[in-house]
Amino acid sequence: MRVRVLAMVAALVLLVAACGLVPGDGDGTVTTTPEGGVTTTDAPETTDPPDTTEAPPTSDAPDTTAPEDSEAASTPWWLLVLVLGAFLVLLIAFISRGSKKRVVVAPPPTSWKDSAREGYADARWLYDAMSEDLAIWRGNATFDSKVEVGATAATALADTWHQLDGRIGKASDHLYSLEAAAPDQRTAQAANATVAAMRSVRTAVDARAEARMHYRTIESGAEADALALQDAREREVRSARNLAEARGAFGGALTNLSTVL
């Protein structure tokens, strides 16, 4: 749109320039120059004739040799129009080139089926990873202050633990996208139930790890209280049972989610 406006302005300027430079039909006299140009001179103003007087004495006639025609110094009008037109074309090309917008190709929107498949894959990995073994390792490693990757012989469990938060975030994003774009209520409910069950398992894993660390702390005391040790042991049992129940609910949610893939 901007280029069209500039082109119209350029054409108008050329037209005005051409009209102003072409010789007109005024009262002046048009003189053709040897180069093909024209020069216009104004006609002399009309004056009243002088009063009649006696004729002056006869004298020699003045030299009647006509002066040589002087060449006009003006530039031909068509050359000026040509230069002006070329300048405007270059100006328009420069402006239009600078005003071009970069075309950004947007990626295709993610379908609800893609969200379902990716969310299920991440959630399934989390189901296998958040186990009793991982919780016990975390409790023991925390008590021994060896929670970093490679700090213990169970390097694989340490690496798995450090991936939990990232995987839970990815799975939640995909499943929430599935819930928002679900084709029916059943699919939306399956996505929401999977997220809830997944987060319940993570809470149960943390509780199981804390119960294990607590038992190790009581057990290592110089004067271990038998009653306190028994309570710590019962706390471990309860946390293990809660983790098993949470994983069972998580497995059922994954089964329901798999039916919509």
C-alpha cells in the first residue's frame, strides 16, 4: 500500500514537472535554440507614440548588421524530466526494500492427540521411576549426605531423582493442554485425573523418603529409645503403604488415559 502511494506521488510530480517545463502559449516569443530547446521572451509593452517634432538633420544610417543569434543556455526539458523520474524510481525502490516485513511461518498447532501421547509418555516414565526403591534411596542418601549424582553406588537412582521435577512439569503441561482441547468430557477427565494421581505419588515418595531418614536417625542414636524406634518403624510402614496405594491409583489413571490415544 505504501509503495502504491509513493508511485502515485511520483507520477504526479512527473506530470507537474512536465507541464511546467513544456513551452506554453503565452504572450512571449518562442526562440528555438540549436540544441533543440526553446526560450521564451516577454513581448515589449505598448507605449504611446511620441509627439510629432521636426525631422532631425539627416545623418549616416546606423550599422544594420544583425547581431549573431545567441545560443540558449537552458537544459532541454525532456532531460530534466528523465533525471527526475530516475531519481524518484530509485527512491521508491529504496523505501519499499527497507519496509519489507519478514515473513514468519508459524508452527502448526498441536492437536489434542499429540498432547495426549506426549503427556502419557512422560507420565508413564514417572510411574516407573517413582517407586519404593527410589524413596528408600532418597532417605538413606539424605541421612548419609550423599544425594548428588555419582555420590553413591546408586548413580542411576540419583539421576532419576534429579529428573523428577522436570518430567512432572512436562507431563503436567501436556495433560493440561489435552484437558483444554479435549474432544469430549471423558478425555478431559482422564487428563485431569492423571495429573492429580501423578502429583499424589510424588507427595507419597517424599513422605516415604522422610520416614526412612527419620528411622535411620533414631536408629543411630547413642541411646536409642525402643519406643521411639518402634514408632519410626511404624511410620515407615504407613508411608510405604500410602506410596503403594498412590501408585495403584496412578496406574489406573494411566490405563484410562491410554484408551483415548
